[in-house]
Amino acid sequence: MSASRKIGLILEPLDVLFFRDGRPFGASTRAGGAQPLPQTLAGALRTALLQHYGCDFDKLAASTREAGTGHRMNAGTLGELIERSGSPRWIAELEVRGPWLGRVACHHPKSAAVSGKCACEVLVPVPASLHMPKKSREGPLQSLRPLVSRAVPGWSETPQGRAGLRPLWSCDRTPGEPASGYLSPQGLRAFLRSADVPPGERFKGTDLMDTDHRTGIAIEPDRLTAAESLIYGASFLSLKRNVALGTQETKYDIVFYAEVAVTPAAGESPFAGIKTFAWGGEGRRVAIRATVPFPWHESESNGGKPLLVLTTPGLFADPSRPAILNGHIVSAAVPSSVPVSGWDLARGGPRPNRFATAAGSVFFLDQLPQNLPSSLSDDDFDAQQGWGCYVKGTWTDE
């Protein structure tokens, strides 16, 4: 991709949103309630741009099927197909980062840029190595660190050739348990510089969003009557508005935040004519507005060793580690995988099932690999969609 510039995007739902996970859906089951995945946002943004710039979707779908390159296509080939369909080629080169949850102060002016600052504060999933006091005890959140001594019974029996990795350990005598939820920018900065995280900088998922459960029934297409025994459930995501978070008196609206990198061919304001777009299932819409990109904080080494935290799920050939980090990982905190599927609208068929490494995964390294890219995903196509975004921090042996 040629020289590009980054644009921040605030995505404010106009209604509840519906995102499915990778599980099958049918009668007597409940679907939805999942967090949006990078490929869902990348597809929705690209579709909105194609619609705005006059794409002939029937022609694009036919050309895509004729190309026969599978569900993955490089930007050059896709750019040619988009150009043939009446839209500018730069849409194929769009690079997406996110989505993340964010908070916007209720009194904040809704302008593109205010005093050169981002109008949104990003809230990232709690790193998997972060623990909080157990049984509602008070105290800061502390991070597990690679244990210097390997004198842990059974640790030498690590599976799949992973001998040599160090266990993550806490030397604190206070009983702890894995933390969950989301960190504020201040909490993330504390974690990245290997400091304790104040408890007020962590928010539970229920502080930021609710789940709206609904029940429906299938309709007979010929008679337009309720189908017998075909009852199903659907869960919709509802972001909270006008809420106080932590100890702050400021009230916030919870939104989604994303970033896009565009080439100079996109012009100064490529999203200027787009006010809303459909995102997720059932045609639910979100309002979109541009802002100054969020200032991601990354800790200086200061004599410590590097660590990387996934802020979006990552797609890797080995779900436990990105290929680019092979040979550099000392320890890792990797929670359960995220099932990824979807429907390819252009080709009219399902995408293959895959499993992504969850956001919040932490990789403790001995040193950074050379030429570390902006995404940890093994594949350039996945990186362009926003999988494998990360921030850098430091850790020290004790």
C-alpha cells in the first residue's frame, strides 16, 4: 500500500445491534449477542463506500465469481473488479483497524476535530494476564509475570514442543482471580508500563452495554402465517448512554471506535457524504463521524523487556501464537478462541470456519522481532481487515 493517512471513526448505534457468532442457528436456539468482529466492520465500511461511490453490485458479484480466487483476494485484483463496477480503486486498498468500544463525553461537541484531540476514549479488553483481588476484596489489579524459577511441578511436560516457555506467576499473597471487562486508557497505560492498575480504571461489560433478548417465530412463506414449532431467540447488543464510569463525575455515551488508513486517492474526506450505514444483521444502522485518531499509548522499554497485547482478535495458523513472534515468546496468556465464520455476499456462499485468538491475549517477549508490522496476523488480507491489532508494553524479571 502506498503512503496513507489514518482517520478515526466514531460509530454511534441508532438502534440495538445484532451480531452473530460462529455457532449454527435454527429452531429452539438463540442467536446474536456477540461482539462485532473485524471482518464484519471492514465489510460494512467497504460496502457503505461502494454504495456512496456508485458501485454496480450485480456486476461486482458476477466479476468476483468469475475471478474464482476463493474468499481471499489481494487488493490489486479486488481494485480492478471494483473499478470495473464503477467505483474508485482506492476502496480496495482501505485498511481497517478495530472495532473497539469507546466512550464519548455527553457534553463533547460532535465535530470532526476539537483542538486536535480525539473525541473518543478507547476501552480495550482487559489483558489476560491481569488479575484482581478475589471475593470482592479491595485493591489494585496486578499482572502475572514470567516466573524466573521453573521449579513448578509438571511444568517440564509442556505439550507440542513448547518446552522452555516460562509459567506466569504472581508473588502476591492476596488471593486473586482473572480480571474481565474493559480498561480505560489510563488503566491500559498503567498495565503497559508494568504498574498496578487502579480498580476504578476497569469496567465490567454490564457497565457499558446491555443484552436485549427477544423471541420470534418463523413465518410460512406461502401462507404468511406462523410456522409450527419454529420458535427462536435473538439477542441484541445495546450500548449504554449517559452513564458514569468509575469515580468520574462526567457522563458518557458508549460507542464503537475504529480507524481506517486510506491512500491519497481517497481525497481529504472520503466519508463526508456518508451519515449512516448498515452494520450487522437485520439492517440495523449506526451513525458515522470522523475524528482525530486516538493517541495509542505504548510504553518505552526503560531497560525492560517487551510485551504485546492484542486489542482485536488475531487470526494465526497456530491459534496460540502469531508466526512473526516465533522464537521470541517467553510466556503467554491466551484465553479461549473466538469462532469466526460469515457469509460472502459477493459469492453467495459461506466463508470457512476459523478460530481467532481472543483480544486481551498477552505475549511476553525476550526482544521484538525485526520489522514488526502494524498487525500480528499471519496473513496480509486478515491484517487489512483489522485482525491482530496490538499495543506494546514492558515487563521485568523480579
